[in-house]
Amino acid sequence: MKPSQVRLAFARHETFQPRFGWFKKAFDGAVSSNGAVFNDDAATVLLGVGKNMVRAIRFWGIASKVLDTARDPERPRTGLAVPSVFGQALLSSEGWDPYLEDVASIWLLHWTLLRPPCLLPVWWVAFNEFDALEFLDEDLVDATVRRAALVEEWAQPHVPSVKKDVDCLLRMYCHGDATKSVEDAIDCPFRLLRLVEPLKGVARSYRFMRGHKQTLPAEIIAFAALDYMAQAVSASTITLTALASVPGGPGRVFKISDDEIAVALEAVSARSKLISVESPAGARQLVIHDAPSKLASSVLRKYYRRHHDSVQSNTLKTPSLFADVPLTPLELVEA
């Protein structure tokens, strides 16, 4: 875990996991107000939620990168939350999937939540640096505290805040018992991914679900591989072993193997010819012949055009969905 990958930001979600509709609500609110809706005294009325939920919606919008931050001269420490290029592509009225009806879009948001700069250290540790298959919630707390202590630039995290994040992550990905509380009855889209499941008969114990993901399209895996290359690789090739094993890569984030990555990349290669999988000296590699950010955007456009026939998928020609608005560490922490 490095400051270039993860920002020091614990328990910024006001204990709320993202709900169905929140990403669209965040995007539409930012569009209608030029980014000022979350600073408006009437935000609870405009967004139709409580005050703490306003802050949570803003946080999840920025953390998922459907919103960017911009400076507000009147509130320099808070700033504005404005639509990002990615948010526009996905959630605008002519976007790829404005109401997140395709589970592929939830997988995509799962990727962008983990994509550097990541505002969720516990999520980063859980999916990228925590090797246990079965674990107790306290194991994840301890692992995060230990890894955070190794980052010289960070102050020691407040353990209760880390615990809040662990609890939020588990509620976000695990199906709750709707008979226990009203809160558990309100579902979260990320539970559809089946990435984490509680262990039956053992209190506070969980299991990461590694292996083939039936709802994860090949194009989302290919996009993640190319997006990872755009962030971290200066060459035009990368081994599938690296894509499956390096922190921040699709294998870790999606809990899939190099074989599953290979099947996905080969399927995308056969359909689009944008990428190829080659095996020099027996080592399978993803090979590209253009900028990875441009190819990543093209893969998504082609997927949504084929599955949704959206207008935006035909008109958005940006070479990168994430590169245009730099966020400073202060803005990210204050987000």
C-alpha cells in the first residue's frame, strides 16, 4: 500500500454502504448544480435523503470516480463535486447504463473504487494485500492497521475508524438478514457480485469467493487489464501471471485466476481485434499496439454499444476516462 495508490481516508462514508440509485443521484445532483449541491443548505431536500447520507453520497460518488473534485473559492477545504468524464460516459441521460441495470456496470464501479487513487484503504487491503481466503472481521482490521503503519507518510490510523470501514465493507458485499433490521433490508448493488460471503455457523467469519464469476463480462476484465497497464506499466506487454497476482490488478480486485483472465482476453481479442494474447517462450502475455487508456475506453464503448445500443457509446471518443482532472491529496482526504 503506497500513498500513490491509496489515500489516508478512513470512515468517510458516514457508516453507509452505497445504495441502489446513489451513484446516479450523485451524478445528477452534481450536473444540476454545477457541483455545488453537496454544499447547499437545502441538499437534504434536493437529494431527498438525510444530512449524513448527503455526505455519504458525495463520498461514494468521488470514491467511485463518477465525480471529480474541483476547488470552490467560497469553501476551499470542502470543494465542489463535479461530474467526471467517466461519470458522464456511464451515467448521463445518454450514457452507457444510467440506471446501472447491467451487473457489468457494478463490476466496473467495483474496479473504479479500487483504482488508484483509492479512497478506501480497507478495501485496498482486503482485495489486494490480504491473502487469507477465510477470515474474521478482526483479522481484516489488524491487517489494515499493520499495513497502514508501514506507510511513513501516514499517521497511525484510529482503530475504531478502521473497524467502521471493515463493517461497511462486509455489509456492502455480503447479503444481510432482512429480518434483523430495516438497514439490512435495504440492499446494496455490490452484493450482486458475490465477492464475499459469510461462513455459516461461525460468527463474524467470512470467505472471499475466488474463481470464475458468472456475471463478470470478458470486456470488464479486459478493460481492467488495460486500465491497469495505463496506470502501472510502461511496456506494450504484460504477463497474465502479473495481471492475476499484482496488487491493483484485475486478478486481485476481481478474485480471478490467470486462466480466467486468459479466457476473457482471448474472447475480447476474437471479437474486437483490439488486443492479442501471445505466448512467447510459453509465458502468456497481453500484447497491445496502441495506448492502453485508449484501448480500455474502446473496449467499454464496444461492450455497451453491443449490449445497450446507447448513444453515448457511439459519441464518446475520449482516449482516457480518468486522466483529465488531477485530484490533490488534500481534496481527496477532505472528500
